[in-house]
Amino acid sequence: MGVGSRAIDRHLMKEENAKNVKPYDLTGNIIAFESGELDADATIELFQYLVSTGMAWQLQGSYGREAMRMIDAGLIHR
């Protein structure tokens, strides 16, 4: 197998892996957060997603305040 064919194989594997990745369930996670059903890791993941997408600043104020608290605590980043 040549170098070119290995590169093609890697590219095809990346494409196949990308197809198998489930999109982030934002709605489900917000509902779980609001219901007190998210554990600490899932809550951090949710707020990192909200900050990374800019949505933390567009939702009701408590989300932005919690995001800032987590940023200040070093749990997530801008």
C-alpha cells in the first residue's frame, strides 16, 4: 500500500466517523438542566457549548450569569 492510498484510507475513515457522530442534544440538555437532572460534567459540557456558540448570552439572564460564574471559576473558557 502506497502513501497516497493510506491518505485516502484515513480520509475515508474520517468521513465515516463524522457520519457516526451524534449532534449535541441542546434542547434535551437544557430540559435536563432545568429539571436538575444533569450531573456536574454534563452541566459543564452544556455551558461550554452555550458559551462557544454564543447562546449563553442570548438566553435568559440566568444562563449568562451561570456561564460567567463557570468562566470565573475556571470550569469553562470563552
